[in-house]
Amino acid sequence: MTLEIGLSQTPWKLVPSSKAEEIAQCVKCLLLTAKGTCFFYRDFGVNTELIDKPLPVAKNRFLAEVVKQVAKYESRARVKGVRWITDEASDGVLAPVVTIELRE
């Protein structure tokens, strides 16, 4: 099964209705966390040094970081890719949508 995970701020469910929803929520939590901000798990999250890099550099580093972190912290999923949504009104702002495949 393949899922797309946008990083918009949506409400968390304390009891996800399915295994797929639970995994998607876990991956989203990982991607919305800045690396170094979790007590006792300093490596958990995404490196924020990507901010203000040139867009091609930031895109490639983000993809590499996401693949590495999902493989490390969420073994039930595998990253298939990232597509980018750009907002013409806000110059230089990218919104990633991460595609994951659930492992059986």
C-alpha cells in the first residue's frame, strides 16, 4: 500500500483507525520534528540546516534526510519519493509531500 503524507498541521488521532493511518501519523511526526529537539532522542527529526539553502540543494538534502530518518525510526515504511508543492504567492516556499510504501 502506498500513502502520500503532506506536512500540513492536521489534528492528531490518539487512536488511529488503521495500521496505515498509524504509520502515516508516525512518519508525519518524524518529519515535523526538528532534529535535536527531542530529549534523549537528539537524532530524531529532520535537520533544519536545510532552511535557506538554494532550492535544488535543499530538495536533494531533504530527500536524503527523509529516506535516512524513516529507515531508522519507522521500519514499517519505505520512502518512495518526495514531490514538491510551490505557492506562487510566497516566493521560495516549498511544501513537501512524501510518498511512502508500507512494508508487510
